[in-house]
Amino acid sequence: MITVSINKMWRGNFLSLALIILLPFSSIAKDSNEKRLKQNVNALISSCKNYNGVEVLNLGWFATSIAKGVVKFASDNSANNNDKDAMQQALMVIKGLKGVSILYYEDAKEPVKEKINSLVNKVMGDIELLLEAKEDGEMVKLCGNVNERGDVKNLAIFIPSSYTFIFLKGSFKLNDIAKAIEAKKASKSI
């Protein structure tokens, strides 16, 4: 009887000790996933930027801050309330934006397009799929690293039919993304 209670006590203490020891490693794993994602995206862009017909745009925190200001100004001065609501929701999404990378390759030759599509799909396959939707005949994939609070750290968007890959660096709330999509749909319908 005594050995059973000691074994139970030991097991409980052992589990607590194991959790205390292993908990910091879970954040290290998440950090390494985020770091690996950034490295994979940077490698993708570096490997594709020199092809003919490929355009790359990288915006850091300063340029994205200016872009946020432009969206805010447009929102404040919009005459159409539906557009204003959509822009306000977009502002909620991009408030955590730290940088943007865009890979656009519609003007590349077909073998290059196929190669880049394959590379983008590989990068997207390593990230959690958040949304895959078809609207107006266009497929759109959104992927990102989601934490336990439901925030997305870094968001990758792929639109294969437009030969466009967009990588948004920063933190975004899934709830804000959903509201922005709904606000955009509402502004289109009127």
C-alpha cells in the first residue's frame, strides 16, 4: 500500500518535473519553425529573383509603416462607408505587419513558372494551412504559424493562377483576418 502511494507521488512529481523541463523547448520549437519559415522564404526568393520575367518586392518595417499610414488616410477620407469599413478591418489585420516580400512571375517562361510553382508549394507545404479558397475562379492559399492564442506569426499567401506569392512578416489575429475578409465581401456586394 505504501509503495503504491509512493509510486503515485513519484509519477506526479516526475510528470511535473518533466513538464517544467520540457516547456521551454516548446517555445524553442516554435521559434525554430518561424526561423525556418523565414529562411525557406528567403531561399525561395533568392533562388528565383534572377530568372527573366520574375519580379521581387521586399518592403521592410519603414516602408510597411508608410503603407499603413496610406491605408489609414484612405480609410479616413473614404466617402463610401462599406469601403471605409473594409479598410478599417484591413488596418486591424496589418497593425502587426513588420515587412512584406512579394514574388511575382507571370511574365516568366512556362518551365520557370512550373519550377517556381513547385518551390512555392514546397514552402507552403511546410506551414500550417489556414485557408484554401476559390473565388472568381482563382485559388488562394493562406498558410502561417499559429500560436496557442490563435495569433498567426508570419502569413504566406499563394495565388497560383496569378503566379503570385506574398509573405507577410509579423503577427496577425485570425479573428481580424476573418473580419477583414467579411468586410471586403460586403463592400463588393453593394
